[in-house]
Amino acid sequence: MFDLLEKYLNLKADFIEIRASKSVGNSVQLKSGEVKDLVSGEDSAASVRIMQKGAWGFASTNDLSRLEWTAKSALKMARVSQKLNQKAGISKEKAYVDRVVIKPKKDPEDYSLEQKVNDLLKINNRMKMKKIASCSLSYSDSISSKYYLNSEGARIEIIFPLSNIFANSTAKGNSLQSAYKSSGGLFGYEVIDEFGEKAEEASKIAVELLTADLIKSDKYDVVIGSEITGLLAHEAIGHACEADHILERSTVLEGRMGQKIGSDLVNIVDDGTIPRLHGTFSYDDEGVKSQRKYLIKKGVVNSFLHSRETAYKLNTKSTGNCRGGTVEVPIVRMSNTFFERGDANFDDLLDIKYGVYIEGFKGGQVNTTQGDFQFGAERGWLIENGELTKPLRDLSIAGSILDTLKRVDAIGKEKPSFHLGYCGKMGQRMRVSTGGSKIRVRGIRVGGS
Amino acid sequence: MCGGSELEDLEELVKKAAMKADQAEIFYLVKTSTSFRGIADKINFSRSSFSKGYALRVIKDGKMGVSYFYNPSEFDRALNTAIYASRFAEKLGIQFPLKKAFTEVKGVYDKKLLKKDENELSDCIVQMIDTVKRKGAMPIRCGAGRNESFFCMLNSEGGEFKSKRTGFSAHSTARFKDTAQTSDKSSHSFFNPVELAEKSADLALAFAEGKPTSGEFDIVIPPTLVANFLRLEPFASFSGEKAFRKDSYFSGKKGKKVADDQLNVYDDPTIPNGMGSVKCDDEGVAANRKALIRNGILNILLYNLETARRAKTKTTGSGFRNSVSHPLGSGPTNLVITSKNITHLDDFKGIMVNSLIAMQNLNQRNGNFSCSIASGAFFNGEIGKPIKGCSLVGNFFDILKNVSLADDEQVYHKYYGPSWTFRGKIV
């Protein structure tokens, strides 16, 4: 592949980078035990990014016979963009020459579609139970090869697996309630091992939610489970630490490097190097090595997330966080973002007179400009005098980035657990994971009825 | 963009597939796009892209198998995969449609847009940035881009269609003090994106420095927010398949009251220039205007060939593809909302909720939601004191039953209707 791409590095420009990818994959969807969709295919794509006289041009194709058109289009776009006195640049980084091969324990290509369907049907059977109106399973696997080369001499090839499985159950009583579980990352077919138990758990939760109560919307002391803790780390802090938002002046953390915004207990990390997690990668899409960095250390803003472009503008080094699909302009993204563990056991965390324990996430969003966030929780329990008393449903928490971390007064001592997700930003979708240990936050807004 | 020889090649591929299967269908899509994006007061990047792909469906022994490919040289592998995959499908007895003539909807292809060169498109960015600054707000990001697509479907039963589209879209996000506001628009033809820059700046200025409030109020939400609600619900719930699988609020509610007595919701693919307008769906089934909700009663749900067979009903011509590599789904085209229950905005007193965050937290199945208000204000015929730091809580399906439409009919992407007003709770 490098031979095919190399010649387009000879165009006259200040900087050229070429990315290409090939992948082969399968996906199977089961709905209520029926094979709904089963799709197999091969994808390939390439893109060229060029910087000339301080302006960027980008072009992409999924037809590798059009590489010349792609390279020339990128050059043309860079020339057209030289308006408004552009001053784009990139930070100086080491140009790596490397080949990384991540092997799955069980190569998905070694398992027939027939076996995959049969294994999924077995999992589906575990999801069937009284009051479950429908359930679905969605499985996908792929083996991808990514190629990165640039005019500074970088040549990187990465071969990696990616497999995910999602289970969703809907229970019907007086209303409909649903719950879901997932598993996945840089794995092969082994992702399916032991997922049956998780899928069954999704059905049990959906049924339990039928008899759960709504809570009155108000401020409560809240213990947050690891799935939502991860969302808090990703949505509320991670996005606000993305340096492109800093440059846009659209984050409340602009100008707050070194400032204390949380309690001493709060350490939030973005780490793309943790083996096999869904947000893990060896090199980002600018050829910079993946890294571990503290976004918040002992409550203090410690690091922003950078691409080479944002690092150049803010006079620092890239943190290896520039990511994008092959046909997308790479932008600043997170990897695996989480709260580091503390020293409290669960009983300590529940030391609340009247509050709420929430777990399981249902999506969330942050407005980095205003510093507001909101996350949905799959379920919760009322805490009364340190005991979990009543199950709750349709919950959300909302707050302000600059206020909430100060209200964290205990963090669980259990090992952080991670949950796969896809992060949407500027119309792009990127695999990430989020997680952490349980945390206790005093007096935040809980949405209910 | 797509020459006759490529179509002849497609015919050959369909014939080849039909020799191994009982029926075969190929959907072909080719798309080019050019776009520019600004961040703060600079052009951040410019982009050109070309993509094409083929979706293949075969029916063998009454079962459907699916695959896709990007290059005709990969066809044999894709065909074998699709035939193999059909073994695991349910025997539904689907038949691909026969030959039928369709009349293209007016205004979905505009040659003049394609004459706009890269310089003119990049000028849009410069003008949007200048406009936001002139208004006294801060440009955060903006973008403008055009695209052209050609797509066609051929099947072994003679069914076929060809269609081409142009699209132009732009967006502007402006900030004033603690508030950022976005304005966006899409069309098949060029429009002046400066109007979006002006609007985003005006909104940022109007909603800055809001304060929390709480209580029960008459609420008005603009079409931009209505459309966002409808992307979640009932868009998903109008899915006939979801209802059939009892995974939707609308399950078992056909013929029953689900909305205000005066409310009508139409799926209308025939609107000239409409962003969702099509002459037929991606399976080659004619697309017609249909009432989804008539006088508050759920009238019809949306099906493609496959989901209709499962639900033992007929397709509504609602089978659409997001890409060639994803399975064909079903959904509405343009959503038109009308009602005789009208509120005059000039006389309206209450709260305007302009934007919410985390709307995906709306429970798709029971309609409950609690969403933080990103921008809003007291409203008394016009926007007054801004609010934020509070949440709108309620149930979307209860809103449907109590909604009154405002007298400000608008078009926003695929939504044709006015603002909504209803009694709501802010905490």
C-alpha cells in the first residue's frame, strides 16, 4: 500500500499527509430471535491533507483508483483556502516508522457466519423472560489495516481487530421500559464469550424498571455509578479540555490551566494506551503516539487535549489526540477517559441521609461554552439513611462543569471499569471508552418528574 | 456524473446475480461534495470528497440476503456473501417491484448550484465570519458546502429508477458572553448563508446571561427544537416494524387517539424543493403523501418491503438507505404538521425554550424527558429576560395530546410546520 501512496507525497506543498485504510467486516442483527440483518463487506478509503502557505486542503475517496484526483483536489482546496490571512501550522513531532499488529485471541474470520448466528441465538434465548416484549442483539466484527505517511518521513501501518456486541431489552407493563448492555473493543470473536450473562442482565433490568418510581426533580446528594462517572469525565471535562474548543473560545476551561476547579480527590485521565479498550490506538491520525495524560489532577486543570495543529497554535506539543475516519478531516478527540479510583468503599459512599444512587447511562451532552451538562441514567435507587430503598427510573443529572467537581467528596476504591461508546463531534463518530470508579457528589440537579 | 456505460454495467451485474439467485437488486450511489469550515475568524479547513458504492440484495428460496461492494471487481465476492447470508434470513416471500414509471419531484436538482466554484463557497465563510463580528458577537464556527449525488436501483424484475440531487447547506455558531447559538439550513439550491450568521448572532445576543427559573408555564418551542424532538420521537415510533415488535409507544395504537384532536401529521415526499422529497423510495416503490396522524388519531405507520411482510401489511414506500453498507431501513420523508388549534404568538405570554441539551435522554418508549435548557427566555409577544440553568421536564406524548400550533409556519430541513405551544414544567 505504501508504494501506491508514496508518489503523492511529491506534490509541491509545505506539508502532506496521506491516510488509507482497508477493512473486512461482518455485522449481524437479531431482533426478537430473528436474523434481521446480516451484512458482510470490504471497505477501503484514502485521504490526503495538504498544508500550503498556512492553509489546509483535504480530499477523500473510497475509490482507490482516484488517488490522483484526491491528491490534486486537496492541493486545490489548500490554495483556495488561503484567505483571511490563514496561519495554520503543526507542532514538531517525531516522524515514526512503525508497524503495529494487534492480534485477536479468536480471529473472527475463523468463525463462519452460521456459527456467529447460532451463538447469538443462544444469547437471545437467555434474554427471553416474562414481561420482555422485545429484545435485540447487534454484533459486528472487523479486521482493519490503517496506513499513515507524511512528507516528514512518517510511515505507520496498524493492523487491528474491532468487535462489539450490544443487547437491548424492552419490557412491557403499564409502560415500556428498556435497558441495554454492551461489550467490545480491540478484540476478535472472544467478545462474545460470557456476554450471555450481560445480555440476560439487560432483560432483568428492563423488567425491574417497570415497577420503579419517578423521583421529583430537585437537588440531591448523588452517588454515581461508573458508567455515568465515565460520562461525566468524557462529556463534562474531556470535551471542555479539547484544545480546538479552547481556540474557538467555546469552553469554560479557556484560560483556566493550573486553576483549581474540583476537590482534591478529583483526578481525571485520558489514556489511549490501555490495551484493547474501545478508545485505544497506537498512533493517532497525525502519526503521533498515543499517550496517558491527566486532564484534572487533584482538582486542578492539568492538560488540554491537542492535535498537532492546536499544539502549534498554543505553543505546545501534541498529546496524540487527533483522530478521524479515513475520509474525515481528523480533529481533536478523546480516547479512554475516566475518573481515577479513590479510597472509599460503597458503604462509605452511601453515607447520605436522603439522596439518589444512579447507574447505567442513557446518553448525555455538554454545552462547553456555557459549561452545562446533562446525562441520562438507566436506573437508580433512593438512598435513605445510608440504605438503598426504592428503585427509580427515567433519571438524569444536570449541572455546571465549574461547580460539580467541587462537590465531589468521596470516590470509590474499586478498580475503574470501562464502557464502550461512540462520541459524536462535528458530524463525526469516533470509538471511545469512558469509565471510572463510583463517586459521590453533593447537591446536584436530578431530573425525574 | 454517472455515464450510461455504468448503468449498462449494472444491468449486467443484476443479470449475473439473478442467475445464482431467484431475484436480485442493486442500488448504486455516487456522491461528490465540496465544503469549507471556519473556526473563530479563520478558514479551518476545506474539503473535497468522492464516494461511490453498491448495495446488493438477493432473494433465494424466499429469503433475502444482503451485501455491498465499492468496486465492480468485488462483485463476485459480494454476491456469494449475499447468497450465503440469505440462508439465515426468515422466509418472508418478498418480491422486488416490477417496472414502473415515476415522475421526479421538482426542485431537487439545481445545475446553477454546481456552477458555484470553490472560491465562491469559501467567500461564504468570510462573509459569515464578518457578519457575526459586525453584529457584536464572536464567531465560533461556521461552514458551507455543496454536494451532488446520483443514485439508481435496478432489479431483476424490471423495477428501476434513477435520480439525482444537489444539496447546499450552511451553519453558523456565534457566541455572546456565556451563550453560543447555532443557526443552520439546507436546501437543494444556493441561498445566502449570511442570513444564518445574522440569526446566530441575534440569538446569542438575545439569550446571553440567563438566570434559573422554575414553575409551570405556557411554553413555546421553535421549529428548530420541534424538529429535534421529532428526530427522536415520533420519528422512531412511526416505524411500523418497531410497533410490530412491540418496541414503540405506537404499538397497538393504530386507530386510537395519540394527539390533540386538531393535530394532523403527514409524511409528504411530493413537496417541490423539499429536502426529503423523492419520487419513489430506495426499493423502487412509489412515494405518496400519507396522513400518519389525522385529527389526533394514529392512522398509518411506515413500512418497507421487508417490514411490511413481517407485519403482514403493504409497504408504504418508506424504504430508505443511509449508506450502501448499512441495511435498508424505513422512515418518513418530509414531515408536515397542521392543526386548527392555533396560538397567536403576538398574544403569547410564557417562556420560549429555544434549545435543550441531551435531548437523546428522552425515553423513546414512554416519552418521559428532562432536558437542561441551553437557551430560553420569558416571552411576551417578543423575547424578554433570558433563562438557563434549569430543565424542561415532561412527557413528549402528553405534549402531543395538548399541543397548539403557533402562527409562524416555517420550513426547517424536513420539518414543515410552526412553533409548538403547550403547558409545561420547568425545574
